[in-house]
Amino acid sequence: MDRMVYIAMVGAANTLQAQQVNNNNLANADTTGFRADLDSFLPAPVSGPGYASRAYSEEAGVGFDAAPGPIEDTGRSLDVAIRGPGWIAVQAPDGTEAYTRRGDLQISSTGMLETGTGNPVLGNGGPIVIPPAQKVSIGGDGTISIVPLGQGANTLAVLDRIKLVNPPAGQLEKGSDGLFRLTSGGTAPADASVSVQSGALEGSNVNSIDALVKMISNARQFEAYVKLMNAAKQNDQASATLLQKGG
């Protein structure tokens, strides 16, 4: 009986964790540049005395979905979407270098070029600072040009270049802050083959319909485990009653 309850308990707990991952993906279906988290149920052998004849399961993250999201034109000069594979280098809150596909850039009150979540965008020499300008434009290779204040529209000054990298997806891991880092640590070199599309944004790669179906499936599976625990309880009570009558 205890094995039955333990199996149901472990299954319910893992299903609940899977539901949390799926719900987080669904909540970010409209988040710019979001990459869906992937999880799976993995076998977990029971260790201890006796034969290794039993194995339960555990829910574990297995990376992220590297498929590109849809690109939508916005017409905004500071919006950029990466064409194909590649990442934008940003500064994480702890000061380290991290990577994102989020291209809804903005200029802070101090002139810092940041993503929509407030992470400074990195250039050739560190975080990019935009001086007061009449116009800011971003080229296909990430080059940032400005029209200085008081200058004509045809006067462009190259300011910096966004650091664009392209490490293999298998060498990246997603942090709790939504940013990506190299699993081996360190930083990725700039890759000149990565290009961006100005005036556009890449959406989330979460499939809302699949996520909704998975949410329903997880809910039903969790309910089945709860029913199994209730059945174990009823069986235990019935066994106790029989023992009492037998005594």
C-alpha cells in the first residue's frame, strides 16, 4: 500500500512541476524573443538495499526550444529582430555577459541602450551609450549610427556596433532571469555573419494551442494521481476494518 501511495505522490508532484513549466511558457506567449522551456519525465531508479528492480520518474528541464519565433514589422527604429540564428549580447544584472533574442531596444534616461527588460546592450567596448541625437538607426550588421543634434539629416556618425554572437544552441543554458549563458562559462566571440532586421521584432516561439492542450493533459493526469491516492487510502481503511473484525 505504501508503494502505491508513494508512486501516486511522486507522479502528482512531477506533474505539478511540469504544469508550472508549461504555464510559464503559456504566460510568455506574447513576450518578445521568448524561448520556450522544455521538460521531460526521466526514470529515477530507487537506490538502497535489495535488487535495483524498481524505478520511479522525475520531472526535469531538458533545455529550451531554439526554434525561431515569428517576425513582425513595427516600423520603430530601435526595434531589431535577428535573422536566423544568433543572439544579442547584453549585460546581466550581476555584470556578466549574457545573451537574448529580445530586440525591443530603448534608450534610458542616462543614454544607455537597453532591452525591454532593462539589460544594457553590449557593443565593441562594453555597454552602448547613445548621446543626444536627432535620429538613431541600426544597420543590418548591428552598426548604430546617429544624426547629432544640430546636424543635417544626411549627416550620419557611426557610434558603435551591437555585439552579435552565434554559439551553438547546445552550448547555451537558460537562467532564471530569462537570459542565456554559455554552459562552460566565459563569453562568446562576436560573429559577423549574424544580421538583424531593423524596425521589426521577433515574437515568442511558444505554440499557444499546444501549451493549452498540454495544460489540460497535465491537469487530468494530476487528477488521476489524486484519485489513486484516495483509492490507496480506501483500501488501507478496508484492510484495517477486516483486521479488526478478524481480531
